[in-house]
Amino acid sequence: MDAISMPHSSIRVPQSLQILQRRQGYDKILPGSLWSRDRASNPLVGANASRLGAPRSSPLLSFIPKRGAPVRCSDTSPTTFHRPNDEKLENETYKYWNATTEQLAGSATLAFLLLQLPQTILNAQNLMAGNNSALFAVSWMSLLTSLMGNLSLLSYFVMKKENGAMIVQAVGVLSTYVVLAQLAIAGSMPSTVFLATSIAVIVGYVINFLNYKGYLRSELWKLWQDIISVGGVSVLSQVMWSTFEPFLPSTILPGVFAFVTTLTLIIQDRKGKLSEPLHKFVGGLAAWSATLLFMWSPVAQMWTNITNPANLRGLSVITVLLAMIGNSLLLPRALFTRDSMWFTGSSWGALVQGWGLLLSIYECVSGSVFFGITAGLAFWIGNMLVMDSKANSLSSPFTPLAELVSSTRE
């Protein structure tokens, strides 16, 4: 039975008793009456009595509104208590897949913890051998966009309290920063850019930690969101332009233009002068700029691979594989929670930063290994879609993707 209903007749208060209550008070209704005896078998009475202020010894009067109190429909209509009847919550597959995706997202921490380790070791070996030129094979702009993306996404997941994803982003920031330090030592990355990056990393860690612990005022957190919005869009625009130098003229105008435009939009939004569509656009700038920064990272590295193929041996294939594995482990949770931004970033990381980069350095990987990795990735994605559709009782494995795009659930 989904509900317990009581008809009007079982809770109607006789008019004579209403008059008695008004004239002589609650104490004239003696306990032990039929109404009082029914209290033990009627769980509705005690609850309403407490809510309306009637003494528990007279549960009858719980159905009589106080003088001057408005009578709500729920007080005069048949009382119905609905038990939880959510099929998805009762679905064992739903519970299993919910727990599994959480565990998968948490286990991705290990992959991202080791992500830059092979590249770090290779860089250290080249630095100790005096082969600094080998480090120029690693695009510092690719790593910078990845770090900025991780830092911004760290703030996003701190707000969402997704602990697994939050740890992944924090580890990603630290491991990428170590590689950038090596590139700065080799002279591949400008020292001024590295210094600014160091300050951003320290400030970002402190602010996110304080906000996670609840020590940060909301005004300061909002200011930090504005800063990462402006910084993220500015860095993204400049790096996108600089990636294709020297085919494009060297200039800082893209970054400056993005900085001024984004800052103007945020100021106008704080003053309440933007339309509703623009207000929503500005509200999502921090999260989406973080995702786009993260997504541009493999593009910058691919371009370096194409334009400078002689230095491909300076790249670690294991690092690329770990990026693909880590993002693939995050994909099921991102799809299960229907988080389009998270899913976009993770799918791009698995398909482009992982598989796509492997394709760009195909000559460094044996054909059988590459096709085996391709088949494994395809199986993982297919199984993810099937399990998500079963957990949510959907008719097609592609329905989860449709729900993700439309932001609706069947």
C-alpha cells in the first residue's frame, strides 16, 4: 500500500465539542473517551496535536484550529501519508552503480597522482645529463592551461563537495606544477610566467582549503570566483593564440582583450545591469573556462608534436596513458550525476588528451598496443552507457547522453 488515508468521518469533530472547547477550555474534555482511546491506533492525532499546541491528553482537539489561526486545506481534507515510492531508489542496480561510480572517481586519484611522475623522472634524467633541449618537447603552455584548469575545477568541486574529484584536481595541480618547475629550470618556460603561476597555486590552495573547512566568508569566495573567471578566460585566450606562433604574430592583445571584456561583464553583473541570459553566462564562466583550459592542454601538445616531431622521444607515453585512465575513471560518475561540464572535461581528457595524444605519437607506440588500448577504451565507454541506463531504468543505452545534453531526466 502506497498511502494511508483517513476519511472525513473518522476525524470530524462534533460541533458540541467545539462549543465546549471555546467556552470551558481543554480541561473539560476528559481523557479515556473514544477519541482518546483511538489515539494509540491513530498516529495522525499525536503529530497534529503537537503541531497545533493542544495537550496530548486530548488528542481530539488536535483537529480543532486555535482561535484566530487560519484553517489550511491539509487540516480539513483527508489526511494522507505517502511512503517513499521512488523506483530508482529501490533499484538495486541504481544503488550498486551509485556506489561504484563514487569508488571509481576516488580511485582516479591514484592515476592522477602518478600522472606526471614518468614525465618528471624523464625530465630529471635529461636535466642531470645536461640535455635541457629535450625538455623543449614538452609544451609549457599545454601544462599551464592544464594547471589553471585543475585549479579552477578544484574550486568547482569544493563547492559541490565531490571529495573524489576534488582530490584529483588538487593532485593534478601539484604534479603539473613540479613539471613546470623543471621546464623553468631548463629555460623552456619564461621565469616571470612561472613566478605568477607559483603565486596563483599557493593562493588557490589556501582559499579552497579555507572554503572547504567553512572558514572563508562568502564575499571572499565570490571574489575568488570572479578572479578565476577573469584569469581563466584571459589565460585561455592568450594561450590559444600563442600556441600557433610563429604562424601568428606574437602579441598579448588576445589576453588583454579577454581580460577587459570579462572584467567588464562581471562588474556589470554585480551591479545587476545584465540581462538574464548574460547573467547566466557570467555565472558559468569560472566553471566553463576551467573546462576549456583543461581541454586546450592536449591541443597545444599535439601542435608541438606536429611542428617539432624530432623531440617526440622527450615525451612519456606512460603519462599519456595515465591521463586517459584517470579521466576514464571519472567518466561514469560525471554521467551518473548528469554534470555536463564534468562529463565534457573528462570525456575530452580520455579521448583527446589520452587517445588523441597517443595517436599523435603513434610512431613511439607499437600498433598492437595502440589498437588494444583503443578496443579497451571503446568497451569501457559502452559498458558505462549500458550500466547507467540500467541503473536509471532507461530504455536505451544512449538515453543517458540525451538526458545529459537536454538537462532533463525521463
